Amino acid sequence: MPKSVRRKLEQVLTAGWRDSRSRGWFQQHWLDLPFELGRRLAPLIGAGADDVIFCDNTSINLFKMLAAALALRSERRFILTESANFGTDLYIAEALCERSGGRHAMRYAADAVDLSAMIDSETAVVYLSLVDYRDSRRHDLAAITRAAHAQGALVVWDLSHAAGAVAIDLLTADVDFAVGCGYKYLCGGPGAPAFLFVHPRWQQDAVSIIPGWMGHADMLAFEPTYRPAAGIRRFLTGTSPVLANTIALAALEIWAEIEPAALFAKHRGLSELLVQLIDRELAPFGAKLASPRDYDQRGGHIALAVNNAETVLDQLLQRGVQCSLRKPQLIRFGLAPLGLRYVDVWDGIATIKDILQHPH
Amino acid sequence: MPKSVRRKLEQVLTAGWRDSRSRGWFQQHWLDLPFELGRRLAPLIGAGADDVIFCDNTSINLFKMLAAALALRSERRFILTESANFGTDLYIAEALCERSGGRHAMRYAADAVDLSAMIDSETAVVYLSLVDYRDSRRHDLAAITRAAHAQGALVVWDLSHAAGAVAIDLLTADVDFAVGCGYKYLCGGPGAPAFLFVHPRWQQDAVSIIPGWMGHADMLAFEPTYRPAAGIRRFLTGTSPVLANTIALAALEIWAEIEPAALFAKHRGLSELLVQLIDRELAPFGAKLASPRDYDQRGGHIALAVNNAETVLDQLLQRGVQCSLRKPQLIRFGLAPLGLRYVDVWDGIATIKDILQHPH
């Protein structure tokens, strides 16, 4: 939790809610928050300042971005994804196919297979999570995007387990659309708003499937007919959550003082140290690295495969080691480079080792 | 702003974000907040405890509810609304029609006409805002719902300028679907989450157009295929904004101590006093009631038509009278029965009168 959260909340409560009331949208610049947050995230994901906004949640942003991409490739049939993609990503895509009147359908790559070879002239959109939420396997963003474009397909990337942890360069990789959540490595707080990215070349042609008044060209004219706002603003829906945006800003302001390259180097250092210590300290007790061994093939977290994972997890949490379970046997350690220290990795490993050495 | 907001925020920041982190979803009952909020709102809108949830914003909830209603009447062509409906309501409906492959189209009633006569066997959904956001004209919820059902059509009501101010009885009126915002008379704070209502008879058949993981039958099983949760939970999308929900709960907890009938009687008293005083004190200076004279035809606010409305508004705001402008000449006064006193109405009228008597 950023230290400035309380100060910012007090500001939005008193100068905002209490004193400005609905005028806070202007006097307190609440309308600008989705863009201000986007501008601050942009350098971390290699986007332009005007190519990113924060709004809604990841599921809704996936829905908007995938629908927009499909509309730009309406003559093509398939959404190519992998069956290992996160649930909500798959549900959203299947729902859009079902409502397409037979125009679009899903095509699934098997888990951990290079799907570049499956991209063809019938592929409308390649639709993937950059990082697997279980084992942290990371796709090659640039290579897959290149392979998609070579076949005339578009890409929609979900950056949820990557943004704020590993280096991403959306414009250099020429990514069309992307989304991600704000509450993992971006430290935006519980249920923080999500973000979405639209490449500048699509910002005038991409259409929002949920054309709300906040995305209208002249929001306060209350026109009876929708006219999309210029640029990425059109992907706003309705009223945005001011307090959630304010808290997310407390986090994203921190990044302004940090060189992205230094942050990603820190993450790499933490991640490689953890792999080294897992091999050396935990392998003798039957715990194994369940994430790729090559750093460039990993995302923000590292997964450890252990027996009796649920019991081990409970003990770790009780002893202050932050982690989470993906059944049946994966324990995930999120390596947030902003706050986590190398000594925390050493201490965490010592605790895991102690638990494995002395099972209940 | 409810007095308990700061205490609740401190709880969610320390016991939640700082200490529980992602386990807060369970330990701090964050997953239950959308339902807890719904249960507390239910008595104010005549809904059952399990028929309402808070999530997303009004535009997105309109999108979900209208899409669900259309799917239940897919063989019928028209969405019947009025051209005076709020912008976002119209944009959402037009977008759903455009994407229906010619199946659905809009039909517009003229402003302030009884549209019951326009409902016919081709009408899929009657889709209205209960209260007009400009002049506060209120439809007859029960009569229009009855007329729609008589023709086999469904209804989707937007309760945004009504909920928490005037008596609404959704189940007695047999309403199919409804939505509303949380930041007006419900005092949920800037950008508060919105609510949605689904009649129990549709809760097993209505389908969400945005099937996110939070609406899955077994959210934490991470199944590759979507199975809708039982009941209204299926209309959740992705991760919900915990801090916004917490603040909205601070407001909705207040209602637990209040008899809805007493609240609505208070609103009626405030509203009728304001009309009386407008007629007596302001009419001589050219300001006129722009809302219906009959209380049952008015919503939460009262609109006053004045010359030089923009100048008058600025002076009112400077002198502490809360109001808002709808161009060219309407000034709106929201009568929040929870906090507003009769003396505030008297004082406000005295201030308006003074400004009208002494124009700059």
C-alpha cells in the first residue's frame, strides 16, 4: 500500500465529496483520472502517453478490446487462443463468438505449444494472456505479434501477470490491443481499475461495443445519438470509480521516480535468485520449480510444485510469507519489484525450507 | 458523506489491503459486498433480498440487462423507448440493435407522450428511464409495465433519478429488469458502483452478455468453460472495486435504521414545499417550476426554469446552494431525503429569491 494513499483519500473525501460534490468532476479533475493513470503506466508497457486508459475491470476491457479487434477483421472466422488461457478471457471470447451469428468461432491451441504455426488467413485475432496465471510461462510477445501480422491477423494481449514486473514494449512489438489488471504488480489496491491499450493506428477506427456517455465526443451535450470521442477516450463506458482511481494514482505516481529498466532489472534479479535458491535449498525436500527456467520465458511470479501444497500454504501465510495456491499443488510467489527486497527472498526460502523439513 | 466512511476506509486499508492482501477477498468478505449492498438496497426499491447486486456502472448494467431481456424476446423486433431518454441509455440500445444482425431495431416515442399505446406484439422490450434527468418527469412504472406485459413484451427500467428518493415497488409492479446509479440519492460516493435488478422468474434463464469469472458457478475452480452462477450472481463481470463497494456500504447501512415509507414521506414533504415556495416566492421574479406539478409525476429532483440560468447557478453555488444546470435554462435541485431538512429548502429559496431580485 503506497504511503500517500491516506493523504489522497482525505483529499478526495473532503475537498472532493464533501465540498465539491458533483462539481468534483471538474474542480478535482476526476474526469481526467482514467487518462492520468494511463499516461503514468505508458512507459512501463512501452505505450504512448495517449494510448492507455484505466477503466472498468479486466473482463470488461477484454470484452471491449476483443470486440473491437473482431470488428476490424469481420471477414475472418477464428479467434486463436490456448485452452490454458485464464477463465474469464475464454468466457468472454466464447460469448462474443456465440453472439456473432456464426461469423466467428474459437480455435484452441494445446497447452504450452507454439501456436504461431496455427495462425492462418482465417485467423481474425490472436488472443492470449502474455503470462500463464498458474506456472508463469510467458509467451514471446513480439514473435507471436509478428506471426499474426504476417497473416493479416490482429492481436489482443492480456498483460495481467506481467505489467509492472517484466519489460513489455507494446509499440515496438506493434501490438494492436492489450488489457491488464491494476491490482497485481501495479499495486493499485483491492479491486483496482484495469487498463486498456489501443495502438494509435486503430484509435480512429476501433469501435466500442459498450458506447457509454463517458466515451461520447461531447459528453456534456447530452446528444441523443452516439458519436465516439476522438482517440482512446471512446473506450470509457459510464461513470468511473473516483476513489479507486485516486488510490491507483497513489501507486502509479511512484513509478514516475523510477527508471523502468532499473525496475525490470530488479525483478530479474529477484526472480533469478528465487530460482537459484529453490534449486539449492528446496529441491532436496521434494519442492520443485514449476515455472520455466529461462527468465525471458517467465512472468511476474514463480510457481513452486510441492506435496501437500494446501498445508504448506497455510503455514507460509501464518508465518508472513505472501503467496497463493493454484490447485492441486502449485504455490505462487509474486515478485513485486517495487517493494520486495533480496533479503525477503532469502528469508522466504528459509521459512519454506523450515516448513518442508518439519512437516506437521 | 456518511460519518462512518473514514472508519470503514481505515478498516479496508489496514485489516484488508495491508494485512490480508489478496486473502481479503475471503477474510474481509470482499466477495460478498456486491450482494450485501444489494440486500440493503432491496427494501427501498421493493425488491427481494436476492434480486439486486451492485457492480460496474450504470451504462454497463444497462448493456447487460437490455441484452438479457432481448435474448428472452429474440423473436420480437423492437426496443421501445423515448427520444428524451438519457444519452447513455440510448447509445447502449442502439449499439445492441446494430450488432443484432437486423434482428432488433429501435422505436422512439416522442417526448412526454404516453407510449403505452405504441406497445404491440412486435415490441421486445420497453426500455425507459423512470425519471427524466432534466425536468424530473416520472413515468407510471406499474402502468407501463402492465401495458408491456399485456403485449408479451418485457421491461427494463433505469431508476437513476428515483432510487432512494421516491417509492418504487419493483416486485409489486412485476418489473423484469432494472438498473440504477449509486451516487445520487443513495449517497454512495463519487463514482459509486451501480446496481442491477433481475426478477426472480428470469434469474435462471437470463444470460449475461459479459460472462466474467466472478459470475461463474464455481469461480475458484478456474474451469475452461463458462457455467453461469445460480441466481443474480451471474451478472457480475470481473473483479469488483473493493474500496468503492466499502464506501457505498457506509451509505447503505444508514438505510437499515430508516423506515422506507418515512423516507419517502419526507421526500414528498420536501418536494411539495419546494413547489409551493417556487410558486409563491420565485414566480414573481420570472422563475418557473419546470417539473410536473403532481408529486406522483415527479422524481427525486425539481427543475426550475430561469433566465440567465448559468449566471444564477454560479451565484447559487457560491452561496452554498447545491444544484446543477441542464442547458439552456434548467436548474436542478436534488432533494436527498436522508440529509436535507425543511429549513434548507426555506433557506435555499430565500437565496434564489435574493439573487433574482438583485441580478448582477
